[in-house]
Amino acid sequence: MQVIVTRPAAEAGPWVRALAARGIAAAALPLIGIAPLPDPAPLRAAWAVLPAYRAVMFVSRSAVAHFFAARPLSAAWPAGPRAWAPGAGTAQALREAGVPVGSIDAPAADAARMDSEALWALVAPQARAGDRVLLVRGSDGADAGPAGADTGNGRDWLAQQIAAARARVEAVAAYLRQPPVLDAAQRALAQAAANDGSLWLFSSAQAIAHLRAALPAQGWRAARALATHPRIAEAARAAGFGAVALSAPGQDAVIASIESLA
């Protein structure tokens, strides 16, 4: 059985290597392109007022990487704000970027869920009336500046909880999310994996939407998917995947799920 890893390119490679180390054949097929913003001014502006925030929530590793790429020279993470991460990978990226471990809040590495709901259960007592909380996220291009949170996903849900606590929610885009441009080899891989028993590994519903847009005539009834969140599993079923399984999001849990499905 081959596993199709659909994470962005910078993350897909390490996942393929980790799976190979466990004897699992895997191929990278990034379905979300990540690119820097054409104008980093909003990020620099966010850094300038960073001490004013009660907390900064980073939605992903990419959010961390691009936010810190805009850090002013010699600037360090200020003492006041907490750094919120919805998962272990994002928390690790924060540590690697120099955020003190004691300033990071994230679900445990072995938590059954790593998402906005799990994060909020941990950090809800921190949000007080009048506090400012910054969401660092990606953009599809039209919303690259400071704005409200994205809609229809976990970030929107988290923003609603913060607002209900009477804290002020702000957001800044740190990078651009783009549909993939599949070359001939990638298209052939996707078309074969729709029918050959491969297992598609999805950590984003947007990746599924991009796949459907890239191959609109392709059927997925014979394909299998492993999703790391119930919302992603729902998107895979809606796309027509014939068999959809759910896994906890940590790498060890995903590998265990793959081995159980082999």
C-alpha cells in the first residue's frame, strides 16, 4: 500500500521520510501551495505592536515560518504575549523560532485532538475582557491584511469563542495559500492513486477542494482516505472517497492508523 501525502511541500517531504523509516511506501503530492506575501508590511506592523497582545495564535507551521521571517533584526519574542498553537508541529516550529517554551500553549503531543477546540479548552482562562488576541493565518489572496478571522473553519470557531469572552480578535495573513499546479507526473500519480488502493492522507479540507478542482472529471469512489479531523473526513466523503478513516493528528497516531489499515 502506498500513502499519498498531500501536505504543503515543506511538510510533505519530512512526512514521506518518516513513513519510509517505518517501512511504509509514500509519495508526496502537495495540494496546497505556500508562498510569501507580496507586501510584508502588515506583518512588520504586527511585530511593532506585538507586546500589546494577550496572545498570538499561529494556525500552522507555515504561519510561524512566515511571521518570523518578517521579524525585525535582533527582535525577540516579548515577555507578555502567549503563543498559541493548535498542534505539536506548530508548537515545535515556535520553539525553533526562539519562542520560550514557557510562553507556548498547545495540546499535548499525544492528545486525541489537535485543533482549535482542543486549544481553546486549554487557553480559555487566558482570554479576558478587553484583551487583544492576534490570529496569524494564511490568505487566499484577497484578505492579506489585518482583518477578521477566516470563516467556515476552526479558526472562525476559535475567533467566536474569543469574542464571546469579550476579548478583541484581530488577524493578519502571513502567507498566501495557492492551488497546486500539477505537472504530468503528479497528475498521473493522482489518477493512479484514485484506483490502485493507495491511501490518501489529508490534514486539510482545502487540499481536498484543490484536488477536486485540479481533476474535476476524476471519480474517487475506489479511493481511500485517512483524515486527521472530523471536518476533513466530512470533506473527503463529500468529494466521493469510497472509504474514509479518521486518525488523531500526531505523527505516531497517523502511522499507527496507516498500519492498521494496511
